[in-house]
Amino acid sequence: MIQIHDLNFKVKDRFLLQNINVEINKGELIAIVGPNGAGKSTFLSCLANEIVYTTKHFSFKDKDVKSYKKNEIPLHRAKFSQHQSNEINLKNEEIVLMGRYPYFKTEADLSDLEIVEKWMTKTETSHLTDREYEQLSGGEKQRLHLARVFAQLENNIENKLLLLDEPLNNLDVAHQFKTLHLIKNFTQNNNTALVVLHDLNIASQFADRLILMNQSCIEMFDEPKNVLTQERISRVYKYPCIITPHPENQQPIILFG
Amino acid sequence: MKKILTVLTLALVVASCNKKENTNAITDGPLTETTVIKTDRIISLNGAITETLAALNEAENIVGKDVTSTFPENLMATDLGHVRSITAESILALQPSVVIGTSKDINPNLNDQLKKANISLIMIDQEYSVEGTKNLITSIATKLKKDNYQPLLDNISTKIATVKPFDKKPKILFIYARGAGNLMVAGTGTPLHSMIELAGAENAAAALTDFKPLTPEALLTTNPDVILMFEKGLQSIGGIDGLLKIEGISTTNAGKNKKVVTMDGQFLSGFGPRLGDAVVELHNKIK
Amino acid sequence: MKKKIAVYKVSFFIILLVALVTALYLGAYDFNHSVFEIVRTYFKTQTHTADSFVLIELRIPRILMAILTGAALSICGTSLQGLFKNPLASPDLIGITSGAVLFAALTIVFGSSVMHLLPPFLRYILLSIMAFIGALLTMWFVYKMATSNGKTHILILLLSGVAITALTGAVTGFLTYISTEEELRNITFWSLGSLAGSNWWKVCLVFIVVALGSIRLLTKGKILNALMLGEKEAAHLGFDIEKTKREIIIIASLMVGCVVAFNGTIGFVGLVVPYILRFVFNSNYNILLPLSMILGAVVLLIADTISRTIVIPAELPIGILTAIMGAPVFISILINYKRKLK
């Protein structure tokens, strides 16, 4: 679904991404992990075409990514960003409705409104319709934007791509797991999701494969049980840790310290 | 959007029908272009013009005047305000047969609008001199086909001839005042300069051109013997006492001798038929 | 919600129509017949009477000019506020009105020889183009100063506007001081505005510019909404952000320039009309853009009608009226702003 060969990104004379090579399949949930400054968000930005990078090859669904038209690609790909606007002077449903902007010219369809309602229900933000956006908590704003991003990709196209940059920040535990289930559901319908996560354990539980990044390179790209070894994690994160299997499903659990 | 379209259609339709020549009118009559100027309803947009019309016995026909038309005092005409801000509508509301004004002061837009309405327009190039005033009187009289203007011209010449030159020319400084914060002096190129010279004196501010702000340094260097002001101007700064309080005035000859001359604004600088009388009065007051 | 919008649209239209008809009847000149009769007689006879001249050559063009100017300033104000993501960004505050005025004045003074050779319509086009260039240069300068990385620094934005307004005020004042060019009018015209010189040529030109510009700007509702998420996010929804920014800058400069070149500075409309609408509709640009046009037309038509009827036979400069209406609203914007900062 995505094939990238030798992608580099630098700012002034410093490389923020070096020699990135990945091949991502349909229906995968891939977690991107690594210490601060490793290049996780930058990599996601490249995938979302937010910054200008150089690469030998970047194909998306077997077509060169640059060949997609500007108004075509939002139907295939959406991104949830880490930092959202603090102040948006619109009603909350209108904010979620923006995810449907690629689908209508001037007036939203009934189907668009139904999709908005559906995703607000799934992210448990329906009860917020009468509140002002500015007064919402960080977590509530986050869930609103998640609803928007999911609503954007609600269509009949096969093999869509969802990019999420730390979507679980500010969410309480229950909402974190609910969100992860939503993402997992998404990928089980033959779509792909790339999620930047801080929490290695969550990544280990939910991801099909892990991209471990370190100092602008990909350290390793494989299944969690192969990537998450004591030696590797301690070295990359520069902190001692212990790895132990999860009592129920045997996935690796990392305990730092 | 729809509103814009309907308005446009209306506009285009009306505009397209507007290609014909317009014509001049009174109330319901068609606006026809005329070569004969009727004088039954005159609008005068300049004080000197108004005075001239009154002197030519047309005072009762003046239906509209501007703010500077203060003489004759009992004129029964609508005051239309400053010539620069008069609108075509207020002029047309008076149904004038002719509008007379000065070409320098009239607003070009207004000029166009009145021309389009085929209102008879007489625009005089007013010059602030004896010749200029005589030309103004002559132009108006001939355009309105009045023959009785020669006495007006003679009056001016005679009166000015009576002014005997001073042995020593006094230095006059004209100060324009609208409240103590707004003080200007008149250099060359102003009607005041011409008046001062006609009265046989010297303009203390002759080194400057046009109206310039008053400065204490200028007062010291020019050191006028007489200060000349409009009556209203002196009032606005609190009379002679107020004038003396202004920085630099009390150090001048005029200030020390309290030699302040005031005259009515329109009389002094209007350059109309009363020019001769104004020059004589100014000369006498300066003595 | 849809119903609410429709209700507002219809009510504004009705108010506009009422204001329009009222304005036809009000003025220094009293008609001898009804408006309808005057127009009908004119079409029949194809010649003007005093009544029909005043109505058709003076009053109707002026009313149309007020409607077009009000609509133009409002929709430009709304669009600029979306572009800069700040409700204080309006043509007069950020200085583009002054830039347009400056270039219009310069054109009149230094281009007088050329202008006199041209027929009226071309003269007006030349003036509009120069005012457009003035507005565009100012707009470009202000934009470059005040934005970086897609964020607007509101302080720099407003200060740039202050600086430009001061500069152009000084230069324009100087030009009126030294110039004998009668066309230049006086400083009051440029700083406070007047619709008294409106005629059919000007109205047609302004109509073309405003109609074309508005049609384009009315399509920007979704993009301006999306911009509130941030430029990157808006791009993810499929919008070409850079192209949109350029379009808005050019169209707003063109519309403001044209309108200001003929009528002088008319302030506050571009600030106040969108602000009032935001109270009811939030910053939903899909709704704000069309409604601001209608409300702006209403506001300026009412202001102009008052300006030419309240001190007959003279006229109050229209800038005074828009300031009287606008200043209190501006003050309330500031109070609100301060409340938010706490």
C-alpha cells in the first residue's frame, strides 16, 4: 500500500530523517515509537505531505503519491495532528462537519450530517453540542477532532490511510482504549493506520508492526515481539528496562527503571 | 446575488436609455439647452458675485447663495453652505435658471452634474486685483445682458484714486484666526496681500507665499506696525486682550501700540463691487 | 439552523428594499410626482425633466453606489478576517484603504495630463487600477509583516495598519495642500468619504468589479472555516491554501481599491458588519459571507441617506456616520477581547 525508498528530510544542514525505507501493507495498524526527537512526527508529516522531503520512491496504492490530485487525496488519507487550535469560533458539530468538506460543494447532504452524528457518538462527543469549543477540556477537543478525521474517511473507497500523531494525549484511560478500538476496527476493514505513540505497552498490545525510530533513522520495523527486546529498548531509550510477557496474551510488556 | 442581478438589469436598462441629450427645465418642463440665460432664479456661489448681482439690481432674483455671500445682509435666499460641499440636489431643488460661481472653487463633480442637467452655468475666474474685480463685474453684467455696470467700475477706480500714498509705508500683518489654536498669516498670492498693497502699505509677511501658520519667530522678524484681522477672527481669540496674550505679539510694534485693525471679512477680502470702499476704509484705519 | 439563516436573509432583504424605496423619496430635492410616474414619463418621452434628472442621474446612482460599496466593504472585511484569522482585520484597520486612497490621490495629481485626454469611463478605470495597485502593495506589505508560519501576529498587523494610515494620511494631506488640481478634492473627501459624485459610469464600473469579486469570494466559505483548524489541517481537507490566500488578497484589494477611489475612505463597515453577524452565527463563513453583503448594503444605504438628509442643504460626510455607528461596536469588540485575555 505504501512503498518508500530512501526518504530524507533536512532542515538547514541537519537531517531530521535519513534513509527511510518502508513497505506498509493494507489492513495494518502500525505504531511509530521512539524517544523524543527521533523523527516520529516528522515522518508522519512526510507521509501527510506537509513538508518538502526528498525521496527516490514513494508510492501510495501503487501510484506515485505526487500523482494524486489535491482534492482527490483527502478521500484516501487523513491526518490527526498533535496540536489542535485552541480557539475555533464554530459550533462543535460544524467542526466535525469540516471532515466532510471534501464531499460537498456548498450544502452538506443528509448523509454527511448522519456521518457526523455517527462519529460523534462513537467518540462520545455528542453531548457536547451545546457547549462552546473554547470551554471544552483538552480531551474533549481531542475526541472532537478524532471524530472529524474519521468522518473524513467515511466512504466507499478501499484501502484508506489514517495518520495519527499522538491521538491519546489528554485522554483518560477509558477513552484511550475506546479510541484504540476505533482505530483497530478501521484497520480490520482493510485500511491502514499509522499511529505515533508514546506508550510502548499500548503500542505492543495494539500494533501489528512497530516502527522503532532513533535519531532520524528507522532502528527496526517488525512485529512487536521482535522489536521489543530488553537490549534494544534500553539502548534506544537510554534507560534500563525489563521486558516481560503479558499474563493474558503473552505480548511483551515493558517496565522501565 | 439575485438582488445584484435585478439591480443591474434595472441599472442597465435605465442607463441605456440615457444616451440622448439631456435638456434644461423648470419643474415639469423638459430640460432644454438654451443660449438665452434667464435671470429669474439665480444661484450665486460666491460673495463677490452676490454683491455684483445686487448692485446690478438682481438681488430679488437670487434664490440661493453660499456661506460667503453675507452682503447685502437682508438677502432672501437659501443659504446652501460652503461651495465645496454643496450638492447638485440642493441646487436643483431651488429650480435655478442660472448658477454663477468661481471656477476655482467649484467642485468638478458638481460642475459635471449641473452641466448634464443643462443648467446654465456661468463660471468666473476670480482674480484678486482691481482688474480682476472689474472683469468679474463686466463678465457677469454682459452674460446677463445688463447694461448698468459702468458706474460700478467707475466707483472702484474713483475711490482707489483718492487713496494718497503714505510717507512711510506701515507694515501690516494680516492674521487669520479661528480660535487661538488656529492662526495663519497671509503671504503673497492671497487677497489680503493685494488689499494691503492697494491701501498703500507693505505686507509684513511678504516673504511667505499663501497662508502659512503663525510663528513667534516670524512675528519678531517681521515686526509689523499694524495687525489686521477679520472681525470674527479677533472675536474668536477673545478680542485685543486675547490677541496680546499670543506669544510674540506684545513684542511687535503693533502689539506695543495696540494697533489692531479689524474689518468685516467679506468686505475686506471679497474683491467685489465694494472694493474701492474697502481700500479707502483700510487705508484710513491704518493711518 | 437553515431556517434561521433563511429568516435572517429574508429580513435583511426586506429591510434593504424598504431602505431603498425610502431613500428614493428622501433628499434635498422634493419631487412633484411619484417615483414611479417620473420613471414612466422618462421612458415615454426620452427627455429629462428636473424631477427625472434628480431621480435618475443623481439619486438612483448614489443609492446603488451605497449598496454596492456597503456590500463590497463588508464581504472584503469578512474575507480578510478569515484570512488573518482575527476579527479585527478589516480594510481600514490594516491600512489597505489608506493605500488605495494614496495611490488614487497620486494618480489625480501626477496623472492629470493623461486623465484629461481620456473619456470618463477610461478615466475611472485608470483611477480604479491605480487604487487597486495601492491597496495590493499595502496588503502585500502588511501580510508579509504580520504573518509567519501561517500564524498572524495581530499586534504587528494592526501596527502596520497604523503606520501605513499615518504615512498615507500625511502624503495625501500634503498633496491636497500643494496641488491646485481641482479633481483632487479636499482632504475631507479622502478621509471621511462622500457618495455625492456618483454617476452611472462609476456605478457600472463598481458593479462589475464588486459582482465578479463577490462571486469568487462567496465560494471561500468552506476554506475560511477550515483555516481555523490551521493551514496544514486545511490543506489535508483538499484545499489549495496558497492559491486561496493570493486570491483573497487580490480580490479584496481590487474591490476595496475601486470603491475607495470613487468614494474616499469609508471606515468601520468592514469591521462592524461581520462582527455583528458573528454574534448570531459564530464564525461560520458559509453564512457570514453572503449575509455580510446584504447587511453591509443596508448599513451603508441608511448611513448615506441620513448623511444627505440630516443637514439639508449641506451634507454630513458619510465617514462621520459610519464612525458614529461603528465606534461603539468597536469598543465592545475591545471589551470582549480583553475579557478573553483574562
